[in-house]
Amino acid sequence: MKLTTRLKRWLCLRRHHSAVPTGLVPLSELHSAIVYLDKADDLSEPQKIRLQKFYADKGVSLSFIYADDEDLRSSSDLFISLSSLGDINERYAAGSSTARFKVGRHQLKRDVYDFVVTDNSPEPRQPMEAYNVIEQFLINIQ
């Protein structure tokens, strides 16, 4: 990632921060979802297809954004970060997202996420392990 892009995101973080109130939202009220990934935590094609099928069965459109995308601002009902890094790109993507429900693997500054799946093990969990916990939580809050 270019240094100038990172610096630009850092400077624009406050200006693009979403003012949409967030909280726990049941799957039945969701229409769109975004999954944020970085290069270190990318999913395989079968895993992406599994996620798309799960959300399609619930009537939710799913798309993916990546840390190296030029524009990380997104508009959806659900924002899920499967990144294990917690860098400026994730802070910008999550903070500027207009999602009503935000889920991540670690809390960011300004308490961006409504639900956080943390790793208690010495080795970081794989993104799909964290996602399986998130999926079960989403199913339970219906």
C-alpha cells in the first residue's frame, strides 16, 4: 500500500467518520453486508462462496472489500471485518462505513464495533474460525 494513500486515510478518518447509530441488528432486518479482508487474512474461493450462499439464503446481498482497495468507504447494513491486523485501513473502512451493525476481530479506537470476536489463543485464529463464531451469533440474535 502506498504511503500517500495511508497518510490520506489517516487525515480523512475524522472527516469521513460515519454518524449512523449502530447496534445489534437481527438478520431479518439486514439487506446488505460487507466483509473486509486484508492480504494476510484473505479467504479461498470455496469459503467466499459459502459466505455468499449463507447471506443469499437470508435475502442479504454480500460484497467484499480489501485493504488495498482505492476507496474503502462502504454503505451497507452489516460490516464484518475478518482482519487480524487492526491497521489504519481497517480503522478507515470500519469508521467510514454507514453500516448499522459492525463486527470485528478486535476493538478499534472510538469503540467502532458493536460485537468483537477476540483470540485468546497464543496463535491468531484463521479468518473462517472467527467468522463461524460471528455467523452463530448472527443466527442467535434473530
